Amino acid sequence: MNFHLTEEQEMVQKMVRSFVDKEIMPYIKEWDEKQHFETGILDRLAELDLMGVCIPERYGGSGMDYNTLAIVCEELERGDTAFRTAVSVHTGLNSMTLLQWGTEEQKQKFLVPQAKGEKIGAFGLTEPDAGSDVAAMKSTARKDGVDYILNGQKTWISLCDVADHFLVFAYTDPEKKHKGISAFIVERTMPGVQTRAIKGKLGIRAGNTGEMFLEDVRVPKENLLGEEGEGFKIAMSALDSGRFTVAAGACGTTMASLEASLRYCHERKTFGKEIGKHQLVQQMIAKMVLGLETSRLLVYKAGSLKNEGKRSTKETSLAKWYATDVAFQSANDAVQIHGAYGFSNEYPVERYLRNAKAPVIYEGTSQIHTIMQAEYALGYRQDKPLRSMLPSWPFEE
């Protein structure tokens, strides 16, 4: 068991941190206030080969390991959750799912340009009446000759207005419930595809989030991912990857909350001394340190299993649950440490708190992960290897 970053990981960490400090930090307050998603950041991430971090080089990626992806997500979220979310959705939910389940033709057509950052991928699972209860979805995919006709509505789609490819889930056989769900690669250029941004969000205002409408969208059979009826399995495997990046990103919010609090503790004085000298403030700082270190260990454990090509549903669930809860509590404590100033946007901690709320909801609420962990412990839930698993690292070329 090795607790040290490799030389390559340290290099990537420094590179992303420098990128965040120079190209996100100076502008994020304005972007957040204007609810503006700066697409140029995606272009710069592509130039840095960070849109396909753990995608093999033969498919246009950087070929780095899964824990390096975690490091990238942590550093991006230190700048703002919006840009970690973009990588989570594009790489974690979409590209890694194509790598895991796609045919060679699908990988060449869709995965390669995504890994290079030439095309952007998104993920369409949630619906107005179907969140944690995936089987409650109403979207349908009706067979018409060799094609499928998709109808339905998806919501809370990150990158909805900028994505080129959407991984969409719909019923091909509603009678079979979750065993009748199939997965499709839907292209924005297909007639009948429309998207609309959601404004007025509590947090992640600098991110692009919205709805997707499908009206008689004709999708060729070549865009069916996996087999008919495998959609639920594919969605759950995608969430394993997505939750991993969310957990890693949450470490970034905790780190940002800690860094901001440490600065303020030395700047602000009360009762004749720095507030960092007060024990109750130190208690909040100590909780952040503990939470950050523990969250990272859980994330890297899940990443190590992915590196070995092993299923990590249980470990990823635990990391996502714990790390996002810690991030929210850390941001809340950071606001408390800043006092009245923490309640204004003069300091970034109020943005950290707003942003930290969404990750404890999406990709499995904390309550869902609580149930999952209890069922694992009680023996009610057991994981079996999926028909298609993520390739182990280092990737064979």
C-alpha cells in the first residue's frame, strides 16, 4: 500500500493547480454572479490533454491512471465545482462508459473525439419524475425498422447546451421495468433534439445545467450502446465512474474551504489575538483536516480498485457519500469562521457552501448511499463482475 503520489501525478497536480489559479480564480466570482459557463475553459483543458485523462492513448486520451483523474477533479473543484462537474460528466459518466461498453466502431466515432476534447459528451438519465427511482422513467425508444424512435424528457443535464453527444436511457420494453431499459448515443444534430438551460440554481451557477427534450428522434441501431435491456446495468456502471469523480471533486471543496479559513484565521483578530488562536475555531479547522485526509483515502482506494480492473461500486459509494458530506460541512464551517463576512460574496466561502449542496444530492443522495452501505454490511447487497468492466491500468496499446 503506497500513500505517495507518483512523479507524474505530482506534475499533473501542479499543472492543474497553476491552471486554476491563473484561469479560473480571477474570474469565477463574475462568472458565478452572471450564471455564465465559460466554454473556453473546456478548450484549455483539451489543450492540456485533460478531457480524456484515463482514456487509453489509442482512443485519443492521455492514458493516465484513475487516481490521476481524481487529482484533476480535486484541483478543478478547488477553483469551482462547475468545471469539475464538466469533467465528471464528459469523462466520468460519458467517455468512460463508452470505453467500457462501446463497440470498436462507437469508440472510434464518439470516444476518440471526446477524449481529445474535440467533442463534448453529456449524460441523460434523470427525468422530472425519475431520480433515485430510475425505473420510473417515462422516456421510450420504439423500434422502427432498423432504427429507434426516442421520445421523452431529461432534466438536470450538465453541459446540456454545449454537449455534442448525449448518453440517453429509455425504455425499449416498459413491461420489463429496469430490465427493459436501453442506452443510446444521441447526437445533438439529430432532428427532434432540443435543450434548455435551467437558471436560478442555488449553486454551481457558473455551470451549464438544463433540460433535454426528445421528440420523435430517429436514432440508428449503430448508436445503441450495449444490448437492448442492458441500459440499467450501463447506467449503474456509469454512476460508478461519475460518483468517483464527484467524491474526488468534493475533496477540492474541502481543500478550498480549509485554505480560505486558514488565511482568514491569520488575518482576523478578536479579543486581542488571531481567531486561529481560539480553540473552537481550531476545532473546525481540525475537522476539515481530518475530513480531507479521510476523503482522499477513500477516493484513492476506489481508484486503486479501478486501476486493477475490479468493480468498486461499494467503495465508490462510500467515498461519494463521505466526501460530499465532509465538503458541505467544511464549507459551512468556513462560513462560520468568516462570521458575517462569510455571509457575503466578498469572500469565496459562501460560494463553496452553495456549490457543496448539489453533490450530496446528485448521482445518488446521501440517503441512497446510506442504504447501500447498510445493505452491503447486512449481506442484502452483493456485487458481481459486470459483463463489461473498465480496463485495468496501465492500458495495453
